[in-house]
Amino acid sequence: MTEVTRIEWTEKLKTSHAGLDNQHKELLTMVNELGEAVQQGEGAATMKRLFACLLSYADWHFRYEEELAAKYQCPIAERNLREHEAFRQLIAKFEQEYKAARAAALTGQGSPEALEALAVTFHRHLVDWMLNHIAVVDKQIGEYVSAVTAEKAKAAVAC
């Protein structure tokens, strides 16, 4: 059985923005689902299914986050865009590698073990990206939006 990192929702991942946090928890669930499948030797099948789910998640969540960062003119908005593109490229890279490894396995030039090893590597990359992106970039966006919102509310009450 392969040991993988299970991500727990902690203060480190909270962004001070409930909408972002709820959406991030959905990503956390998908990444942990892959981790559990890897531990059971079913990582390749789950990885294949998750490619479309992760790209769909990226489409709606990144749009929400990018619009939020633009609306409040977050200073880290450009870095956020770059990291979102890196996430999409990560998914595309592993999807291509999966297809190549699957084709090799079907023709006898590869093995199911290679697909499972790819799932382990994919999971590790997802965990690293998620922990680094959310705990750094998204946290700054959430805190910035919360601070601006609080300042506007304070100014409105003062009138």
C-alpha cells in the first residue's frame, strides 16, 4: 500500500473569505479522493476520472477568484493568474502522460504499476500546488478582500 499525504482543512488554508474557502474545500475533497484511491491501488482509474473534474473546477473556481481579485484590485492578481495557468498545464501534462502510459500498458510495452506510479506523482504535485497556492496567494486575496470590505463598511457606518 502506498502512503500519501492527506490534506486536512486547517487555519493555514483559510483565506478569510467564506466563498473561497468553501470552493477550496471541494478541491481538497478531490485531491484526498485521489490519495485514498492511490492507497488502495486504484489511483490510475481515479486519476483518469478526475482530469475532467479538475479542469471543470478550475474553470468555475478560477473565474470566481480572478473576478474577485480584479474587482478589489488585489496586488497579487497577476501572480494568481500565472499560478492558475500553471495548474491547468499541470493537469494537461499528467493527462497526456496518463494517455501515453495507458497506451503502453495496453500494447504490452508498459505496466499497470507505471500507471499507479503516475497517480502517486500526480497526487503529490496536486498537494504541493494546492498547499502552496491556497496558503500563500489565495490567503492574500481573501485577506485583502476582507480588509477592503471591512474598511468600506466602517466608512459607510461613519456617515
